[in-house]
Amino acid sequence: MVDATLASTMKFAILGTGTVGTTIANKLLALGHDVMLGSRTKDNAKALEWHKGSAASGRAHVGTFADAAAFGEVVFNCTLGSATIEALSLAGAGNLEGKVLIDTSNPLDFSKGMPPSLFTSSEDSLGERVQKAFASARVVKAFNTMSAPLMVEPQQLADGQHDAFICGNDAAAKEQVQSLLRSFGWKHIIDLGDITAARATEHYLPLWLRLWGACKTHMFSVHVVRS
């Protein structure tokens, strides 16, 4: 079991080669961690392009989903929501056992165009499906309510005076994710409770997408003002 305290140097797996995955990978490298970017095949063009730009660090690696999951002490799922369960299955339940699995995905259904709908109900969430399918992993839902730049550099907006939300069933795993968030510069982190709270953060996405359209920018966030 991974200790709740974030070590100064760790091995991270990033499953997914899109903007979210590479943005988080670059931040982790900048903080001095070792990172493996995982995809379906070792010759994934996006992964190889990322590695070419990051190879000078000596800490950037690429591999399959399974290679990355075996490599990482902490695993990020940065795949499309519709592909998440399949990607994690390819990563291998054994490679995820006992590890903190940070799920950044959202259950967006683009089958009818834009704006997308959700393929989960109000009584379900993708985070819960991940935890159920990979019961030995320590799933923490995080980073799914904001754009990729804000995930790793929250001070870009309002001097960091906005909130990150997390949820999960394992208290120590959530403590470790909070430590990681603080290393990214997050000042305000709200623990919403167990993994069923992923229903709330995932169901925020339709509003988030509408706000993006109305504001003409994805550089916005939420701050909870309390009495």
C-alpha cells in the first residue's frame, strides 16, 4: 500500500496520450518525478512525440497501458470516458492492485454530436464503475471539473482562489492526492466524501460545457464561498 505522504520523487503512470495526459505528465516531470505515458501500443505516435520532447529529462518513458500501470506507483486515468474501462482492463487489474488510481475521466457521450450527453444516470458514475470493476485499486476521482491548464497551474486563474474537488473510498489515497494537488499549487481542495460523490462532479460537466460556450474560454473554475 502506498503511504499517504507524497514522496519527493515517485513513479507515475499516465494512461492516455491526449491533452490532459500530456499536460499532467509534463507537470510531473517538471516536479522531478518519473513518468511513463501509456497507450494501446508502444509505437503510439502521440506518445512518441511527447517522449521526443521530454527525453532530455531522463525521466520520461513510453509503453503500453500495461507497461505504464506496472511502472507507476500512482496511476492516472486520462482516457476518454467511453474508453476508460477497456483501457484499464488492458492495463491489467494486477498492475493496479493496491495503487492509487486517479480518475480524471468523464462519462461524455458524443454519439449525437455537441453538446455531449452523459452515458451514466443520476444514480451512477464512471468513478463508481471504475472502482467496482477494479476493486483492489484505490480510486480517487479528481481533476475532472476543469480544463487541463488549470489542473497543473491553478494560479493562472484568480491567483489560485478556486476549488478542486476529490472523492473516493480510501482516506489515505485521498490524502496522497491532496498532497499531489498541493504540489501542483492548489490552495483549496474539497473532499466530497466517498466515490459516489463522483456522480456530482461528473454531472457538473453539462454546465461546464455550457459555460465554456457562453464565456468563450475554458479558463474558468468554481470557488465555494462559505459563511
